[in-house]
Amino acid sequence: MKKRLFALVLALVMTTALCACGGGKPTDPAETPTGSTGEKLMGGEITVGIAADLDTSLDPHVSSSSAGTREVLFNIFEGLMKPDTDGNLIPAVAESYSVNETADAYTFTLREGVKFHNGDAVTVGDVVYSLSRAAGLETGEPLVATLAGVAAVEATDDRTVVVTLKAPDTEFIAYTTAAIIPDGTDPADGLIGTGPFKFVSRVPQESIVIEKFADYWGTPAYLDKVTFSVIESAQTMVMSLRSGAIDMAGHLEASQVADLSDLTILEGSMNLVQALYLNNAAAPFNDVRVRQALSYAIDKYAVIDLAADGHGFAVGSSMYPAFGKYFVDDLTDYYTVDTAKAKELLKEAGYENGFTFTITVPSNYTPHVDAAQVIVNLLNQADIGVTAKIEQVEWATWYSDVYKGRQFEATVSGMDASTLTASALLQRFTSTNAKNFIGFDNADYDAAYAAAVATVDTDKQTELFKQCETILTEQAANVYIQDLADFFAMQNDVGGYEFYPLYVMDLSNVYRIG
């Protein structure tokens, strides 16, 4: 009941906040529209605070270690298709597409009049090059993992491109959000996309600047220029908002926005799965009974209440609510607090006297640090003999040692989806996947996932993906907590921001209020 009431309140808050912005973008940049309350919706410049620096490489075809990188690049690059705020995939560089009955060939008709930021018109050659590069057709090593199933990309005329797959894939259309770039170019030599903003400059660890692309094929952006300012300290971020040094910042906590009551605050979902991620490949978490014991000992609702001031949506597996038909609500309360059961499982596993473990967390992500601190306290209160301690490290260290190196016992983090597919959240837990940083290894999971991606029956596929989620929960792959609430704070003369079901930051709808 608590979850449902929160969801209802959250929906009302989001609707009120977004409707208050009012107005639609002008199709003619020279027009000055007004919002529902008569305010003028203007362009100009804004500065946006982001909590972590972008990747060294801003190549849109290279897997990003920083969610902030994807947020920024979303404004610069587009694929054949792109997501909208409702979670739909809509045509972008492509005008339309069709798929054959066996779901192994997709045909795209390109939109006319699309230009790159260098002024050149987009051609079928650019599309063939971009998808072939991302899929690694020449090198044999895909830059975009989701395009590894592409067998060929061919232009059949000057507006038509056919993508042939190695095997049927009903989710493939979601992977065509991969960036289209000019034929023969390397993003290392310059970021050239088709999005509503074009790249201007970057100072590593300090800022990145983008500006409005006047020849954008779609509805133009309001803002003339956006500066992303890297501010890793949460306290400094709040102070910068208070002082007006920055105009907007997202991914804030309830406690932070409580001190910003005189600013415009929007509340949505962060669209990720926050959990106590456990190293399944190392003792003691290589024993399912130990993992289950922690799941019985840690009250996720207490974590949400104490670390997030009650804001957030509880989850029980590696899927968050925005994914609609794939989200299994019944798994949310699969484990209820039962310390007696936790002690029993630990005894069976040979840890009757308990153990001590370390939770390694990236210090610049306050929601994860706060959640880890609450978990430590909850384990102490549970009195099951298990003690946790926290090690805070810099983001770069966390990424290299924990995520890539798998040198950790436990960590609190959030895993998000790069595309609007169930695979984007579930593929990483297959035993041989390079992103399976927790070392989860389960034959039933691998078989269910393989069957899901192989079928062209969408109803059957949905049930198989749900089966994968159930296995993750039953095996207590991790101690699942929540999809974090996402707070955006803006100066009162800034409006128009909208949430997406993906971890992106679309600034094309943002405006100054005149």
C-alpha cells in the first residue's frame, strides 16, 4: 500500500510540475511563445551542474562509464530512432521503418533534409558507415554491444538502408538509437552529430559547452548555449544553485532540495536499480544462502525512508517500474524482514558466528553513500553477526577496481538501461557477459535469457524475461532496494524540463522564462 500511495503521489507531483511549464516550442525560431500562465518562453544561456566528469572519450559508439556522458551526448547525437518522454521510440534520422516477418531484416527510409552540424546533408552512406562502425563489421569487434547481432548494412537506394541480422531480434529497433555520424569520420577528431545542439568545447574535469544547431531538422531548441559544469561535491552543488552560479542540476536528494525551497523543484524517477550489489564469485557471497540471509536482514523500506526521506520506488529485481510490462511487482516483497530466517541461513552456510565485509562506494554519489550507511546500521540492529564497513573511493577508482576489475565484496550503486529494452537491464547477468561485474553464474538464467532473445513471440519473450527477473530474486543475486527518486532543481526563470524513462537529459525543451 505504501508503494502504491507513493507512486500515486509521485505521478501527481510530476504531472503538476510538468504542466506548470506550459506552452509548446515554436516551429519558427523567430516566434516568442507563451506558457499557460502568460510567461514568455525565451532562449539565452544556462549552466547545468553535473556530479561527475565525462568519459575521456566522447565517442558515441563507445560504451560509457559515466551516465553523465550519455546525458550530454543525447543532445548532440541522434540515431535512426530516438526515445521520447513516454518511453516510445520515434523516428529521428529515419522517417520510417519496417521489419520482415522473421524479425531478422529491418528496412529504414531516411528523413529528407537532415543535416550534420558541419552543414553536410545526411546520406545513406553516412548511415551505412555509422551502423557498420558501431557493429564492428570490418573489425569484428562491435563498439556498441547491442549491435553485435548485425550481419550486414546495405543501401538499396539513396534513401533506403536495410539492416540484416544474424538471428531474429524483436528488440532490435531499440538499438537503432546508435549515433549517426559522417561517413569516414572519427569522433576523436570532432563531435559531429545531427542533434538539436552542437559541440563547442570541453575542459576536462571542468566543463563542456554546447550550442543550438540552427539547421536542426526538427523543432529547434529554445536555448542558444548550455554549459555543463562539473561539480563533484554535493554540498558545492547546492551552494551553486543557491547562489545562482548554476541554473539547473539533477539527481539531487530530498535532503538537498529541502534547502532549495525557493527554487523550482521537479520530482521524477532516476530510472535505475539501486541495490547492494554482491560479488557472487567470492566468499562469502558465492553462497546463495548468505545472499538470501542479507536480503532477509535488510529492510529496503527503511533504506528508502532513512536514506531518501521516503522518496523512491521499492524494487525486488533488476528491473524498474518505467519498463511497464516487464516489471514484476510481486518480486518487490519477495523477501520480508525476518532475522530468524537470516540466522538460520547463515548457520546452514557455515557462518553461524557471522562475518565482516566491506561496502565500496563512489564518494561523489551521495544517494549510494547514504544508502550504504543505512545498510550498515540496519545490519547492526538485525544482530545476525554480520558487520559491514564502508570504504569511499573516487569514481575513477570505483569504475576501474570494482566495476571493471571486480575487486570488491559489495557495493551500493545503480544500474540503468542504455536502451528501452529488457535486455538492457538483464543481459549483464548472463554468465559470460563482460558487464556481469557481480559474477552471477546460473545455468537456468542463461537458458531463459537465451530463449527470450531468440523468440519472435513478444508475449512469450516477456514471460521469459520475467522468468529471468524471478531467478535473480530467488537467487538473491543482489540485495535490491529501489529506483531512486530524481530531483531536479532549477532557477525560477528556467522551465520546460521533462523526465525520460532512460538516464538522459534532454535540454531541447528547456527555456528561459521572460
